[in-house]
Amino acid sequence: MEYAPEEYTRHYIVQALFKLMNEYVYEKISVTDIAVKAGVGRATFYRYFKSKEDVINFYFEHNTKQFVFAQRYIPRCKEDHKKIVTDVLTLFKKNIEPFKLLRKARLEYIYLDYLNKSFIETFENEHQDYNIYAPYLYAGMLFNISMAWLDNDCNESIDKLSETIINAIL
């Protein structure tokens, strides 16, 4: 992940949390543990985050910003949609270790909540004519497919999985 200079402290905190999750049970990790591992004080942690869950949400938000920045076009055909899905799955696979840690800690709900929020915002801004339940349909499908794919160690090809998703939604 790339961070702007003003985000380095957040980066250290994110990395510290995921390193600790690799070694310990999530519930046993304290804010003090995270701060010590990140090389910051507790007050600094709380300057940037309210909770451990906020750290995970920041991780998702940061990755989404990078992804959205790279996607500067509106999909107009099936191939455009497939490219976006392929890019999403590629980003997911690139970040497989943090997702495995979230799955191990039973924190998938944070990912699902984040997907729901993101799809709702996208639909409100870009697709006002869609049914109000459409964002949940897309978020739920992406969540369930990505979690099943994760459970299979992302062994299925991205192209095949992208094609499956696109055929289901178009």
C-alpha cells in the first residue's frame, strides 16, 4: 500500500494491527499493544482512530481510494464491467493475507458493512434510478463470492470468476 506522507502514522498503526492479528487472538489485542507495535503513543492512536475496527475500516478506505483513482472511466459495455470486476478481484487477491486474518478473527462483518456502505454511496451518486436494494445485492454478491474464493485460497482464476460475476449481473 502506498501512503501520503500525512498518512504514515495511520499506516504504521494498520500494519501493527495486522502483524498482531497474525500472532494473537484479535479480542486479546489492546490499543496499547497496537500503539507499542506501531511505535506511537495511545493518545496518537486515538487521534487517528476510535477503535480497532476503525483501523480496519481505514485499511478498506485506503485501498478503495487507490482503486477508484485507477478507475477513471464509466463502464459502457460488458468488457468494461469485466475489467472493473477483474481489477477488484486482483486487488482482493493482492491483499489476501489481511483478509485471511479478518476471516480467522471472524471480522468479516466489517468487510460486509464496508461493502454495503460503499455500494450505497456509489449508487446514490451515480445510479439514482436503481432499486434501493440493488447496492445490497451487489455488495452481498461480492462479499459472498470473495469469502468463498478466500476459503479456496483464491485458487480459481480471476478471469473465470470475473466472467461468473458479470454473467450474473448483466
